Amino acid sequence: MASGKLLRQLINSGVRGDSEAFRAASEAVIKEERQKKHHLLANDLERLLYGNYAEAGQNHTFGRHGLTEFPDNKDNGLPLLEERPVVREEKDIILSDDTRSALNEILLEHNKSDVLKSYGMKPSQKLLFCGPPGCGKTMAAEIVANTLSLPLVLVRLDSLISSFLGETAANLRKVFDFITRHPVVALFDEFDALTKDRGDSADHGELKRSVNSVLQMLDGYHGESILIATTNYETLLDHAVWRRFDEVVRFETPNLEQIKRLLEVKLAGVRRNFNTESRDVAGLFKGLSHADIERVLRRAVKEMILTGREFLEVAHIKDALSREYRHKQ
Ligand SMILES: Nc1ncnc2c1ncn2[C@@H]1O[C@H](COP(=O)(O)OP(=O)(O)O)[C@@H](O)[C@H]1O
Ligand SMILES: [Mg+2]
């Protein structure tokens, strides 16, 4: 039998009508069966896959967007939800041991949710990711979705906010109805935006009410979707918010070891004349976030290309760094 992860991917992509993902998952199942020397089954599956595919193309429109019926804001027609691509995997994200094990624990709970349920328990579903900007909170939500083979759906807080006068609760209800009906990873990215005062005192009361509506809906939510809110450390949410979440996962800027691993991942395939293990090179990036480091590296690689060099050199990195700092001042 194909592994649980593959079966989940297969069924999930089928339900969503995502033909590309369905095909990829089917091919992986076939490969797995062939490796186990189940050749008859593998041949049969291949016939099914490629045979049906041709027919499907004619009378069936598999769309990339299986989740088509996204609710929108009645006032301005803006969508309240948006599907995000899910591409990156666990190996692509560099985290501290603590953060990684917190995430792994959550993933394990979901992979073994049947066992938990048989004991009357549920996996952690309402998660708060916090930490400074650019350290992988949003990326981690993508990886949760990928690992659990769920679509990633961004809750457009801007659409919610723009319609605060009266309609907010109704919009939120639509969002929660949707994520109750469809199992997804629902990302409330930069959740603190909801609590930010927009400087317009007339709006303040409405904002406060909106935060309360979100919190009430979070409390009342018992569906299958995973809800992930992200926020920056600096804007601490009050206790009323924190206690609503099953788990709080903290993200941090990378230490020297993590910087080395990040360099290795981000510079894979780039020819270079230095070692990513070097303390001297990693030390250049001390104090920067993962996203900052990625941006500096991109700058450095661009320079390497534009100056016609074959190898990335430490000088390119130093140059890019000094331009980055200049940028920030
Ligand atoms: N921990 C990390 N490991 C690898 N790449 C990262 C990490 N954190 C950030 N990045 C890179 O920076 C980009 C922006 O990071 P993001 O996840 O949006 O940060 P945050 O949500 O914490 O502000 C990511 O898409 C990824 O390319
Ligand atoms: Mg983010």
C-alpha cells in the first residue's frame, strides 16, 4: 500500500481538482509500488492514469483552483480569501532546534490525529507564529500545508479591514464558514494588523469590535482546518488573544550555525570560491533575518552574473551587504 502521506496528497489533489498535483501524486504512488515490485499493480495504475487523462482533458476541466468558491466582500467585491502556492518543503526552511521541534510536534499530532481522536483528543489547530519579520513565519505555514497536503489559503485581512463599518462580522462569518466546509491551512498573516490603530479615532471602536469578533470566532471554531496567525514580536498582542491559541511557536533570527545552513541552502547550485562552513563568511550576516540574508545573497549573485564572473566571491557578498546597510539607513 502507498504511504499515508501519498494517499493524502492523492485524495486531496483529486478533491481540489488540481490535475497537476493529482498527476504528480499518482506518479509517486506508481513509483512506490514499482519499487516494492508490485509491477502488475503499477502497470494497472499507469493505464488508469494515462488512459483516463486523455478523456479527462476533453470533457472535464480540472482547474488549478479547485477552491473556486471563495467568499468576497459584498461592499467592494474583493476576495476575502486567496489560495497561495505550496511549493517549499521542510528541508528548505532553516530553524532553531526549538522551533523545529515545536513544528514537528504539531505535524505529528496531525499525522496521528486518528490516534488522538480515539482518545477523545484533537490535534493543535489554532496556532500563533510569532517573532521578528523575515524569519520564516509565513514560510512555515506553507510547509505545514505541504507536509499535511492541505491547500494554503490566505485570509485577506486587508479586505476585512477595509469594510469594517458593519460588514466585518459578516465577512468573518463567511471566512469561517468556508474554512469549516473545506479543510485547509488558513493563514491569518500579520494578524497584528487587526489590532493596529489606523490613526482614525472614529475607526478605533470598530477595530476593537473586529478584534473581538475574530477572537469569538476563533473560540467557536471546531472544524478540521488549521488556523495559523502570524505576528511580529514587537507588537505584543494582549493576553485575551494569546490564550485563544493551542500553540505559540516562536521564530528567531538565525545564529551562526543556522546562517551557515541557510547559506548552503540558498547558494545550492551557485559556484563559489568560498566555503559556506566558514565562520568568517557566516559572521558577516550576524544579526540579520533569514529574509535579509536571502536578499543580500540575491544581490551578490546578480552582481556576479552582471560582472561576468564565474564564481561567487566573498567580495560580492561584502559589496551587497554594504549596499543593503546603506539601504536601511
Ligand atoms: N527560516 C527560514 N529559512 C529559510 N528561508 C527563510 C526563512 N525565513 C525566511 N526565509 C526566506 O525569506 C522569505 C520571507 O520570509 P517570511 O516567511 O515571509 O518571514 P516572516 O513571515 O517571518 O516575516 C521566505 O519566503 C524565505 O524565502
Ligand atoms: Mg510573514
